[in-house]
Amino acid sequence: MAHQGKDYFESVSTQPRPIDAAFAPLVNFTKNEAAGGIVLMLTTLAALLIANSIPEVAHAFHEFWTGTKLTLSVGSWTFPSGKHAGHLEWWVNDALMAAFFFVIGLELKREFLAGELKDPRKAALPLIAAVGGMALPGLIYAALNWGGQTMRGWAIPTATDIAFALGVLALLGKRIPTGLRVFLVTLAIADDLGALLIIAFFYTSSEHLHPVMLGLAFAAMALMAALNILGVRTWWVFGIIGLALWYFVLESGVHPTIAGVLGALTIPVRTRVDGDEFTRQTRRLADEFERDRTAGGMVLTSMAQQGVLHAMEKLTEAAQTPLQRLEKGMVPLVAFFVVPVFALANAGVSVGGVAGQALRDTEAWGIVLGLVVGKTVGITGFALLAVKAGVCSLPEGVTWRHMIGAALLGGIGFTMSLFIAHLAFGGSGEEGAVRLEIAKLAVLSGSALAAVLGAAVLATCRSNQPHAAAAHH
């Protein structure tokens, strides 16, 4: 629908100006499905190159993220303080990434209410596959690290990076059936939900929970939900209370990025104006605009035309859900700023410093095998069991070779895997710092291998197989 709207707008637009033509390639790139994944890939490579350049540059780059302090002070109050160091890396991982999780929350709510997850029959295959794709990698990691200090990182290989995975799919072009893309998107969203539950239940220590702050966090979320029910649709009202929610969650001892998801669940999904009313009102306003224009009025000087345009703007806003508007505005911000900055702050691992140790380390092998083998076998295996049991069927045009390729792409953990690695080993002293560097290298290596293998498998698939799915039942 978004593409149809864009095509209609372009069909009624005037001839593009030279400046529009000059910026057209950049604008078109940002609208490309693969753009976010490409930018993420470039920023990751940049971080790796800098971290493995001359020692002085690499050290300065590391110190920029971990040594640069940024605090807010009002009188005697300073934030963050105490256990919250407030360096740039903290702001990226604990504050900026809340926006990333907010978008995930919006996507989850939309999918459950109006997307693929609304229909149990359609959602069954990716949901079941997602369970296998999280369970088996965790089990592989646990089997290799059982009883050791590295066991805390068991959830690192369970995640899927949707931006990278969809970027690879988009680069493969029309040979990829639409059903496979929908499957992978739904699987990644379900995977994100699983990762959020893991973070909430396994990476939150009950010893550090503060009941009062936790209660205030629930009160803030309840207030946002009440405003939704009362019909408030102003985004900045939810934004202000959402910031308070983030602060309370941070001080409660739960990881603050969870606040992004909790806040997203309260965002309204109802419109103020239905389709019929929107059609009637826009026709009436268009007629008023035309009458004033025919009488010689100009937009710059005509109060009538300005009033009509303002009314149309308000009417269009009322015909859209706040969730749609927020998701549309937030997705580019997250894809082209938040996630690339996260990659710059977290993907800069010195390969030479830990490569030798990583080759002999069960933590590294647990992550790599979990991402490449665990994800592939878990996703494909659970999907096969579900189809054989008659619970669901393969999407139209999708074969089991497609499924294996998609399962391999599910092994691109990257963003969420690096995030969980920080939760597992960040802030654990010198030993934790080494563990974190090994985890980063393993995540990057496993994700890259999964991406290459997944693309190779999908490249061997025929471009259009509409009857292939039926042949397997």
C-alpha cells in the first residue's frame, strides 16, 4: 500500500526540479528494502577496519566510546550516576537502543493485530520455526560451555538480525518468492519477541530489583494505556511519559531497553476518522478549495485555502493510526542512525588480539556453531515437523531448499546477538572484557558465514516455482 500511495503521489506531482533529480539516487536508496542492511554492513566494516588499524587510531577509537563521559546535571542531581557510568557506549546501548526496541514493539503490536501473526494458521509455521531456531542454538552453546563462567552467554546465538537477513534477501532479487520473505520477516519478529523475553527473565537480576521504581514504571505504562483508551492521539504526550517510563525501568534494575517495547504496546492503533467519513470530508474540502481558487484566491494570501489545507492535514492525520505514523517516522531513524551507531560502538573488535584464543575457546565455538548449525537445523527441523504433522504448510512457491536458505539467513545474529553479549559479559571486569571481545568476534564470524551460505543456497533456487509447495504435500 505504501508503494501504491507513493506511485499515486508521483503521478500527480509536477515535473521534478533539478535539485530533486540530484538527490533522487540517495532518496531512492533509502527507500530500498536492502538499504538498512547495506548501511549496517558498511558501518560494521568501518568499525572493524578502525579497530584493526594502527594501534594509536584503534586505541583512540576505543577510548572515544568507552572513555567519553556524557552526564546531565541539575543542581546536585546528576544522571547517570553510580553504577551507570554514562560513557558514550552506555548511552548507545542503554538509551539509544531503546528506540530500536520501541520499533520492535510497534512491529510486534501491528503484526499481532493486523499482520501475519493475527492469523494462527499463517503464523504457525514461522512461530514454530522460531522456537526451534532459538532452542537448538542455545542447547549447542550450553553443551559446549556447561558448568563454566561462559555459560552466561547461552542466549547469544539465539537471535536473528532482521535488517541483515532482509538485506541479503533483497539483493537476491526476484528469485525469492514473496512467501519466503513473509516467512523470514515473521520469524525474525517472533525471534525478537523471544529475545526480549530472554532479556527480561534471564538477564535481570532479582537482587538488583528496586520495587518502588518498578512500581513507578508500571504506573507510567498504565497512564499511557489510559491515555490510549481516553482517545489521546498526540505523539509527544506519549513521548514524554515514555521517557519517564525508560528512566523508571532503568532505575528499577531491569534493562532499560525493555521500556521501549512496553511503551510501544500502549501506542493507539485506532483511527479517529473511518474511511467513509474521510472520503466525504476530503471531497467537501477539495470543493471548497476549488471554489476559492476559481474566484482568484492564492494559497499564500487566501485564508480560505490555508484553512482548507490545514483541515486536510488534520483529517489525514486523524485517518491514520498513531502506531502507523510513529513506525513510519521511527524506522528510518533506527535503520540509518541508531543501528549503525550501535555497530560502530560495538563491532570494533581487534581480531589479532583474540583470534588465537577464540579458535580454542568453547564460547566462540558455541556461538558460531549455534548461529550456523543450530539456527539452520532448528528452524528447518521444527518447520519440517510442523508440516509433516499437518499443523501448517509451506507458503506458495517456497520449497525446502528455500527454507534451508532462509534458516541459514536466520543465523545472522549481529545486532541482537551483540546486544545480548554485552548483557552477558559487559561490566564483568577484565575477564569479562576478554569474554566480550571473543563473543563479538564469534558473532561477526558466525553471522558472516551464515549470510554467505544462505545467499549461496538461495542463489541456486529457481526464480519462480508456484507449484513447488504443493509437490511436497
